[in-house]
Amino acid sequence: MAKILAVEDEPDTTTLLRTVFERAGYEFLSRADGPAGLRTLHEERPDLVLLDVALPGMDGWTVLERIRDLADLPVLMLSANGMECDKVRGLRSGADDYVTKPFGTDELLARAEAVLRRATRIPAPRDERYSDALVRIDRRRRIVTVPDRDGDERAVDLTNIEFRLLNTFVQHVGAVLTPVQLLEHAWNDPTGLGPERVKFAVLRLRRKLGWNRADSPIQAVRGTGYRYRGR
Ligand code: CA
């Protein structure tokens, strides 16, 4: 049975969430602030986090950043603010989906279950190692290193999605991959949240690898997709 953790400070909303998810057969935990939520995440290893944006003290965005530094755990953001910029911010920060309050309970449950399904269908990479002049990947040990300016190897911490995205690129050196192809390979989800999600994941991957300059090895091909040029 999947375990759901809600980080939500409004008791009425927490009660509603508990009713919805327990009735649907999930184990449900809740915490009223970010630090308690992060501790519980370590201790209880939930399968999905429902994360309120407006929390006392540490806000939901900061909590999301902390989660994303550590894990690819699916996160569904809850917010009273339905503005487009907030949705974009949520996706850019690595949220898996975004629901605006007041939400319909059927819709919320359906979206949570879609996020859970996507998270559990992850393909395994084939060869154990990849390396070229730009990057080395040890797939079994899940280690990625890039040469720094002095030629030393620098280890890069990637989330699971970023790791799969990088593997998808290096398996198709020189080829232009469309967002749909990347969703299919890296997310195993061609009908998912779409190009915005790919764009922000590529931006995060480039930043972490130090490839966010003009001559980045991962190039955006206008109107088409992305290409890893290799070396
Ligand atoms: Ca709140």
C-alpha cells in the first residue's frame, strides 16, 4: 500500500486529505510544517508528498528544493494561488503536478494516482558504464563525474529523473530528441506534463553538470527538441 505524506498547516484541509486518501486505501501521514515534513520524509519514506505552498516558517518552495536536492520522490503541490506563474514555478522547481485549492477530491485523487503510476514505471539502463571526454557515468553505482577546469573529476549529484535524462542523451549522441521522446525515455511517460517539464529538467541537469553556458554539450534545437553533441 502506498504511503502518502501531506505537509499542510490547515487542519481542515488535512482532515479532508486524510479522508480522501484513507478511503482510497492509502496510508496517510501529515505534518504541519516543512522541517517536520522533511524529518518524516527521511524516517517514513513516503511514496508521494502532498506539499502546501503557504506554510508557516519554511515555505513550500523551500521544502520542495530540499526534497529535490535529495530525492526524486513524487511531489504534488497544493496552492490557493492559481496564477500561471506559480504553476510554472512549481514545475521549474521539480514538482510533479500542481493542484489549486479549493480542489475537487476526485480530481486530486486521480492526479495523485497518475503521479504515483508514473513514478513506479522506471526502465533500467542497459550498459554498466558510459564515458566520453565530457562525462563519465557508472550506472550500477549511479555515479556521474565531469572533468573540472583543472582536469580533475568532479562528482555530480543527480536526481533519478536527471540521471535518466542524461543517460537518454548519451545513448543518442548527435540526435535531436523531441520533448515527447525524452518524456518517453526518461520518464516513461509520453503523455505526461509535457514540454515545460522537460525544459526545466534539462535546465537543472545542465546547471548541475556545469553545462549551462552558450556552447553547452546539451543544445536546445529551436522548435524541435534537444541534442547531446558529445565529443
Ligand atoms: Ca497553508
